[in-house]
Amino acid sequence: MILTGPEIQKQVSQGAITIEPFSQDQVNPNSYDFRLASTLLTYDDHTLDAAAPNPSSAIEIPEDGMVLRPDRVYLGATAEKMGSNNFVPIIRGKSSIARLGLFINITADLIDLGSFNNWTLQLHAVQPLRIYPGMLIGQVTFWIPQGARSLYRGKYQGATGPRASESFRDFLPDASHAAAGQAR
């Protein structure tokens, strides 16, 4: 069952959902709009390796915007720190942004219970697109889980900005437990 906008606001006020900073203006009928933080990461190499660390560089998005190129993946982050031990967040791009050809987390939209972060966003533009720091870029919905709960304790917990992939850690000998609790 999905939470309505008023219920999201109620659960934030009661501390069952974290959204910092929170703005009433970003509450929708059954979601909350989130903003793009001002820093992006790009990978330094054209060919990436899932079993090795991939060097990346940080880019500050200027106030007058930055054009995303279609031949790259960009890692951004939510301006808001969000999470919940009680409700399962799912993130999606806003439809108005999708209509500009920007894909946001199309293969990684599920956030684990107990994951509290500025969530990393995977951005891919199908044609050149200018983006801006602080722009409304996506929405989070919150769902009621059923069954016993296990909280996230993965490698991205506590992230405060975009984080490059750490998939290489899943190839390490002590990674057998890691696959059970990975998220953003």
C-alpha cells in the first residue's frame, strides 16, 4: 500500500520518515518531489569494469546550468537526506523531466528499509540537456512493507553526495554477505 502525500507529511512530522530539509511545497498526492544536489560525478574512463574501482571526477553544476551529454552516465544525488525504517522508498524521475529525455534510476529505483542518505541518482540524457542545481528532478513514494523487517547495512549507508559504483566489493572474498543488503 502506498502512502498519500498527507500521510507522508504526517509520518515525517512523527519521525517515521526522514526528509531533510522538508518542504510542504514538494508534497504531491502520493509522493514527495526531491531536488538535485549541486555536485555530479563522471567516470574518468570510457570503459568501465564492474570488478574494479572506476576512477571518477566531481563536477559542480554552475547556477546557470550544465549540459548533460548523451554518451555519458552522470551520478548526481538528492539534495535531501531521506530514508525510513518503517516504509520502503521507491524513487523515480518526474514525468516533466522524463519528457525532456532524462532517464533517472531506470534500473535502481528501490531503496532498502533503513537506508538513510542523500541518495545517488544515475542520470542519462538521450540528447543534450541543460540541468540546474536544486531543480526538482524526481519523486519518492513510500510503501508499507509486509513481513519481518531487516534494515539496510550496506556499503552506501550514510552517503552525503553522489557515490561511484562499489560493485567491485562484491567480487572480494569476504563479499558473500554483501549481496544480501546492497542499496544506494
